[in-house]
Amino acid sequence: MFRKIFLLAVICMTSAVQAQELPKPARKQFNTGLDLFVKERYPEALNEFLKAGVSNYPDLNYYIGVTYLNLRNPDKAIEYLTHAKLFRIDIPEVDYYLGRAFHLKHDFEKALTFFQEYKDRLNEGQRVKKAEADVYITYCRNGMRLMENPVEIEINPLSENVNTEYPEYNPVISADETFIAFTSRRPDTRGKKLDPRDLLYYEDIYVSEKDSLGNWSAPLSIGNKINSENHDACIGLSADGQQMLIYNASSHGGDIYISTLDGKEWSSPKDLGKNVNSPNWESSASLSSNNNVLFFSSNRKGGMGGTDIYMSKRGDDGVFGPAILLGPQVNTPGDEIAPFIHADGQTLYFSSRGHRSMGGFDIFSVQINLENGEILSDAENIGFPVNTADDDFNFAWSPDNSRAYFSSIRPGGKGDKDIYMLEREVKRSSLVVWKGSVHDCATKQTVAATITVSDNATKAVIGVYSPNKTTGKYTIILPAGRNYNIAVEAPMYVFYSKNIDIPELDSYLEIEEEICLEAVNQGASITLRNIFFDFDKATLRRESEIELERLHKFLTDYPKIRLEIAGHTDSDGDDAYNDKLSARRADAVFYYLTEKGIKADRLVTKGYGESQPIATNETEEGRQLNRRTTVTVLK
């Protein structure tokens, strides 16, 4: 709104008089160019201005310079604006736009000089224009400070398969970085129509996959279930790549929807509901790694000004709850967009025109409590050269924090917005990525399983995940600081149990595991990896309860099954003692189940001591694997 008022005011001051000084043929082209300029149709406006062909008229030079600036060509803008000033154009705005051009070139000292000259020429009543000058003066000072301490990283545009002469932005990447979806306004969008507001094609979503050599495939449309003839943009992706957040412009001012990957096909997007979507504009979003917390931007009433960032937690019914406005460490009277919650569950990234931006949208980070939305730190600018004098946004780290993908408008790009990747050598991420696939042990076919991750200490369910129905692949993020109980379950299969205990971690760890599920048949067995006993005792620890309840439910679901409960030890200690200890531990599980109502004649206990090792007893890791409780289907 400010820009349009500003331009109209300048046009009123210059064109009425100076257009009359142009030769008659040039005057017509100049006026046509002005009409297109006001409508922000800059390429067409520039063409008309240049066709006027008169080199010494200040107003024509002025508008050519401003048009080049709007087309992100600061060098040409400076050339023509300097001519306008030499030809004595009598408006202060020429200094403003020269400041803007030098600002885009990161020549902040020259930009400051022009902004100050512009501000000095304004009268006391022009408070809005003075405030705008002050914004850019602050940008320049921030830019000078940030450029003194650049971040040591390498930034490269993604391949020509992704970036084109048309806008590409909103990159969303799966946790294993084999899949990217992004938004583009290229000619082959579904409707193949131009938006009359900016003469760019309507937005569509495209997807690409990385091959074994690290190259991105030629992007394909995500399909007509999602892409429409209106604006459709991808704005977020779950860590496992199975859920995509979609911006849909067809309802209200623009709302957030979600689509699920059903095998190889993305489902029709579903509205996230009234707690997230409002009659206003919701345009960007991010899901936490367990899919239970949503961050999104909105310009709804009650915010701090402009577009703000909110948080919503998913309830037990799967519905996202009331929106929580984040604090002033994130939201400002200006615009905040493009939230991204890192896989560590502690770091929130977002783009802002406020805080200490060096120009337009810069990318910032804060530490956050994911449980209540409390912001634990001040916003930190992630630095130059990631942030520039132009817009930088849609930032997303890989789980190991060695690569990030983001959108930016910068010199050397293909055109307008492009997608870039930054790389650094140091991996700064304290989490585990557990990935693999699930299949039937006998047939090797994919199993439609459910993976439940719980906290053994608190018994809270951290997340419930569904591996891909076609490939069986799963990817689950496990931040440090918890003892995780993991169960993989499917109808007519015995469940698979896994324990991942990561109380502390100072580096990134990746675990790949192919899981096979055994059908519920005689001889099928389960190793209960989340059954814990006190040292050298048969006392069940509290952390065992989730696993014991799962075993109880299994016996309840299959009432005709009989099980053997077996205890095993490592080779430390006397053989006879180990036999007795393992038998007592099997009995402890037996008593827990019978007290919960399971009939005793369905259970048999056995202590095998150290007689059936599954790993070497020469290492602590091997001894830990040998200390286990198993159950086997007898009938």
C-alpha cells in the first residue's frame, strides 16, 4: 500500500509537467509506460519507456531507473537514476531510489548517503516517507554489521532442472533429502493462465527425486488432485515425507490444507480447520518432526501487526487446537512469514522484515519450548551471505544441520525467486534419524504397519507414524534427551519392539534398519526390548509398563494364543545363578500379565540363563543384547 501511494504521488509531481516537454511520439509511449508502471507490469512498462528513445529528459530517465530497480537490476537503475539527477529532476525521490539501488548492491555506505539526502529534503509533514527512509537506513547499518562477520558456508543454486527463468520458491525436503517439492509459476502450470494482477502464471506444485549420483530429476507436476487452475503452493512437509502442507487460494483469503502420500499418489488436500484457517490470509506453515505441532503465518486480527506466526497443537482426536500467538521475540509490528521448526524440536526459523534485517525478509532463529510455545531466546539473524539486501525466506535445514534449502532473490539467479542450497562442514545436530522399511519376514512383501513412539519415562506417546504403503519406507526423527519405546504393529502380525535410549548426544546419528514382521503363527517370537529390570534383580522397573501393556493388549486381541515367556542373561556370573535370575525375570512378566486378567494357563515361563546368546559376550554391546526377555507363540 505504501509503495502504491508513493508511486502515485511521484507520478503526480512529475508527469503532468515534464511529459509535456517530450516530443509528441515519445509522449504517447511515455504515458502508456506510466499506465503499465502503476499496474506494476514492469517488463511491458520498460519496453514502452525505452521505445520513447529520448535520452536527455529527466522524467523518462527517472522512470526507466525505477522500473529497472523493480526488475531487480540495480546497475541499470543507478545508470538511469544518475542521468535523471544530472538532468536536474526536481524531486527528492530520485535519492530514495538511488539509495534503494545501492542497498541492493550491498554498497551500504553510498546507500546511506542517498537515504539521508532524501530524508533531509522532506518536509516535517512527510512523516510516512521519513519513516520509510529510516527503515532503509536501519537496513544499511544492519547490513554493514553482518557483512563484517560473514558465515563460513557455501551457497549454490539448485540445478537447472529445478530453477528456471520463472519464479521457484517454497522448497520442502524430506528428512533423507531424496525428495523435494517446490512451488513454481512456469508456463506448464495446470491452467496455463496468467494472474492478471502480476502477469505471472498461477502457482503450481512440482516434485523431483534425487538419484544415486545426487542429481535432481526433471520436476513433474504433483498432480491434479492438488494443482488447480488457481494458486496452489507447497509450504511444508513432514519429516517422513508422508504429509504435505498446501496453500490453497480458493477459499477465504487463502488457507492451509494437508495432503497424505498414499503409496505413490498424493491425496486430495483437506482443510486444517477453523482453529488454523480464518477469514484472513494463512500462507505458510511447518510441522514438528512428530507431526503434532503446527507453526503457521496469518494476518488475522489480534496479532502484533502485519503477518504474524502462530502455533497450534494437535489433540488426541487428530484436530489442531486453538492458535497461540508467539511472543515479541518472534512477532513484530512488521511481517513474519515462513516458519520452519527444526527436527531437534527446539529451534524455530522464520523470515521477518523486522528485528535486525539487512533488507526485505531476512531469516532468523529462536529457541522455543515446543510444549507451550514459550520463546527462550531473542531472534538471531542467521547472517550474511545467507541473508542479503533482498528477500530471503522458506529456510529449511537438513536434520544433520549440514545443508539448508531456501528461497532467495539474488544476483546470478535464473530469474526472480530461485531455490538455493547452503552447505557447511560441521554437523551441529543432537538427534537420531531412524529409517528403513517394514516387510513380511516370509514373503518380503510390504506390510501396512503403524509405528508408535513413546517416552518410557513419562509413558507419553511422542508420535504415531505410517510407513509408505507401497515401499514400506519410514523415517523418524528422535531428538536427544529421551528413552524411546518403539513398537511396529500390523493386524495379524506379532509386534516388533525396539528401544533407543539417547539421554545425551553431541552429534548427529543415523540408524538404518530393515524390519520384518512375523505373522501370528506358532513359533513367531518377539524380543521385548523395552522390558527393564533393576541390576541383578527380577524387579520390573516403571519404564517397562508401556511394553507390558502392549503385550497385554496383544494377548487380549488374540485370545486363543499361548505364549512362552523366556528370560535370558549374559555370561557374567555363575551359570546356575543366571538360570535362576532369568527364570525369576520371566516370572515377573507372568505375574504382571495374570494380575491384569490374562489366564495363567495361556502362559509358560522359562529361564534360559546364558545358554542362548544372540551376540558375543566379549563386548558390552553384545552382553546388553543377550540380556533380554522374549515371548514365543506356542499355539
